[in-house]
Amino acid sequence: MAQLKMLVIGGTGSVGRLVVSEAVAKGHAVRALIRSAARASRLPPVETVVGDVTKPETLVAALEGIDAVVLTVNADGQGRQAAEAVYYRGVRDLIAAIGGRPVRIALMTTIGVTERRGSYNRTNEGHDWKRRAERLLRRSGLDYTIVRPGWFDYNDADQHRLLFLQGDRRHAGTPADGVIARKQIAQVLVDSLTSEAANRKTFELVAETGAGQTDLDPLFAALRADPKDALDAALDLDNMPLNGEPDRVRHDLETVTNSRAAEATN
Ligand SMILES: NC(=O)c1ccc[n+]([C@@H]2O[C@H](COP(=O)([O-])OP(=O)(O)OC[C@H]3O[C@@H](n4cnc5c(N)ncnc54)[C@H](OP(=O)(O)O)[C@@H]3O)[C@@H](O)[C@H]2O)c1
């Protein structure tokens, strides 16, 4: 298995800390982007760089020598502007800072991300901004995997078996949509980065009763890839028409698409 130089953004968080440990355990070299040097004490001993996805000028240095990025940031409970700044512009500016270099991305969003009318999305547009970030990544030309986890750590004691779903049709907005252990999310995010079968795939991640899998390649391979040049994932609801999107979002999609075209001709 290839050993990567991996940047973890969100590494001090509840999922990110486990991503850092998982990546180290799998032999990758990890650099964690942290918002303040004091936060390093929350991490296993790995290289750190101070930065913030809402400060694009911090991302270029953070990406120096990096092959892969895992993003597990959180802006819940901070309102619409933070949701846009962290979930959406953070990804937009990360893509720009990568500048077409071969850096692979593992992005964590959420189960139910295509559900627009529930209370979570009405409060902060968190689903919409995460979905817009997914769309930019699909258009970026970068290699990626988008993981949409179910409800964290609601697993029953015997629910270790990973189940990948597509179409994002579970919209209860409760753990009835599916459960998943944070440690399992970390395993899937890290393993996706070295799996060719996981490339350009988007899926909901839940656990069901049974033994956990160690080789995730067959699970990745069974998924449909995101259609070429599509905005949304394979089988997603068509409920976010481009002509209803904010001008700034359409502008960003054009910019990322044009940058990809320009890189292809260079
Ligand atoms: N709970 C669930 O059941 C569930 C299910 C599906 C999806 N989700 C989603 O999962 C996410 C929460 O994950 P989590 O529990 O791991 O979050 P968390 O524990 O709050 O960690 C979030 C991480 O993001 C970092 N961060 C926040 N803003 C940042 C910025 N501007 N620049 C760089 N780093 C930043 C935080 O850094 P600091 O340490 O500096 O704060 C922290 O490392 C949310 O988006 C939520 O909607 C949750």
C-alpha cells in the first residue's frame, strides 16, 4: 500500500483525532492543520501546521509536499455564514490552493446532505453548503472520495459491519437514518485515499449488525462512480437546480471548471 503524506483538516475534532491515529497506524506521514498551536496537545505526536480554512493564505504552506487531504471540519451551531465559510468556501479555497497538483481528497459531509427542507438545513443551510462543496470537488478534476456518514456512535454493540449506500434517500434526520462509529468513519476516510476503486465515489456510510470488514476495496468497487462532469453524486435527488443557485456559487463552479480545462491544456 502506498504511504502518503497526508494533511488532516479537523484533526483536533471528534472524528479527525481518530483519522490522525488511523493514518499513523496505517503508516502514513500525517500533518495536522490546527487553528492554534495550543491545540496540538489534543493530538498524537504528529507534525502540525497552524491554519484555518477560512484563511486561504494559510492553506498554501499547509499543502507543501502533501499527497492527500482529509477534511472533517465542523461549523454546526454557528449559523449560516459560518456554514458557508467553513463547509463551502473552505473547500473552494483548498481546491484553489492545490492548483491542479495531484492531491487526493477525502471529504466528510453527512447522510441526508441532499435533504433541504428539514430543520437542520432551514437553520443554517448546512446541508446545502456541504453539498455545494461536494459539487465543487466533483468539478475540480481532483481525485476524491466523498463520505456521508450516518449518526456518530449510535451503534449497538454488535453493529460493526460497514454498509455503503447511494442516492441519499434516508431523510428522517434522526439515528433511524443509520448509525456509524467515529472509528469506522476514520477507517473509511483513510482507506479511501489508497484505493483506486474509491476514486470519484460518493456514498452514505452506516453500520449494521455483523463483523467489521478489513479490506474495503470490494465495498468501494461495488459503488457507482459519480458521472463525469456531473454536479451531484450518482443516484442523488435532482433537487438543487443550478439556475436556482446563488450567483457566487455558479461563479465558483465556472472558475473551478475553467481552471481544470486550463490545466488540461498546459
Ligand atoms: N454527530 C453526528 O452524528 C454527525 C453525523 C453526520 C455528520 N456530522 C457532521 O460531522 C461534523 C462534526 O464532526 P466532528 O464531531 O469531528 O466535529 P468536531 O469535533 O467539532 O471537530 C471539528 C474540527 O474542525 C476544526 N475546525 C473548525 N473550524 C475550522 C476552520 N475554520 N479551519 C480549520 N479547522 C476547523 C476544529 O478545530 P478546533 O479544534 O480548533 O475547534 C476541529 O478540529 C459536522 O459537520 C456534522 O454536521 C455529524
